[in-house]
Amino acid sequence: MPFCPKCGKPLPDGALCDCQDTNIFDDNQLPQKKEKKKFVVIGSVAVVAVTAVVLLTSSLGGGYKKPINDLVNSINKGDSAKMFSAVIPKDKIKEMKKELKGSKFDWDDLMDTIDDGLEDSMEDLEYKYGKNVKLSVKFLEKKKVKGDDLEEIEELYEDTFDAEVSKAYKVKVEMTIKGKKEKDTNKSWLYVAKIKGDDWKVTTYKDETNITDMLGSFF
């Protein structure tokens, strides 16, 4: 009596085993099906990973929020280099470094001078608000800038930095200064602009917070 070559079941002459009848895929097809499934799983994992990165970037304040966060952090830490990068296009910073290179008052001297100014400002705030004074920001609303406001921002960056603006937002923020003795909170608007070939920057256009005024004398 013959036996099934796959499961060993005894079979009548000329009969096919049930396990052979229900197997509609041949041996060559099965690996291809598994390979296809493997790629589907890999694709799904990639989508999840990309989504996670986007959500993480958003939660950390990326995009138009980043230069505002950087500007606030630069004041808290007395970091003038971070302040400049939050406001000034990188090509302009490179140009300024090049112009000051080799002079008696070079780029490092400029950064040290502004760092000292930031330190003095924090000491003044500590006198009013107490030790461990800190500036923080909360984002409330944003609006796309259009019309005359956008044209003025474009002209500002073209004339001052020789840079092109691709878009701009008007951002409502809640600024808080808090120390051990006192706390003040103020809501105001800031403008941010996306520079072509560069990142988002905080503009000095209609700056109600006055936190970018200290940069005006350098341009």
C-alpha cells in the first residue's frame, strides 16, 4: 500500500492525500509569500518610526517654535551665539565672522561683550524677582502673515541680511519671568520667518516683547 510522502498516511492506489488536496501553493510559491509579508511588516515599522519622529519634533518645539525657544534659552543661559542663530540667517553670521576676523575686536570679543550684557540683565531681573530667575514661553496661537506685513518682513530681510523669506507667522506667546520672590506673565505677539535655504528665525518686526531690541545696533 502506498503512503503519503508528506504526512505518511496510508493511501489507496492512485489516491491523493487530503493534505495535498488542500495545499494550493506549490513549494516555490510559499517563500515568496513569506518574503512579501516580511516587506509589509518592514514598511509598517518604517511608517510608525517616521510618525514618531514627527510627533517628537513637534513636542520639542521644532519648526517655527524652535527659534523662539532658542531665543528664550539664550537669555536664560547667557548664550549670545544661540541668540544670534535664532534671529540672524546663517549666511549673514558667516559674513560677520569673516569681516571681524583678524581685527582687534573679533567675533569672540563680540560674543563675550553680549554675554556680559546678558549676564547684567539677568542680575537686574534677580534684583526684582529673586534668585534662580528664569524666562519661559508658552505658545497660544499662530497666524499666517500675508499682504503688507509679509512684504515688510520680506523687505526687512532682503535689505538687512540679503535673504529671502518663503513664509512667515505671527505667533501669540505667553512670556513668564519667575524668580523666588516674584513672577510676571505677559501675552504678546512675535513674528517668525522661514528663510529660504535656512531655518525659521525670530524677526524684529513689530516685536512687542522687546527681546530682540538688543540686536538692533549691530545691523
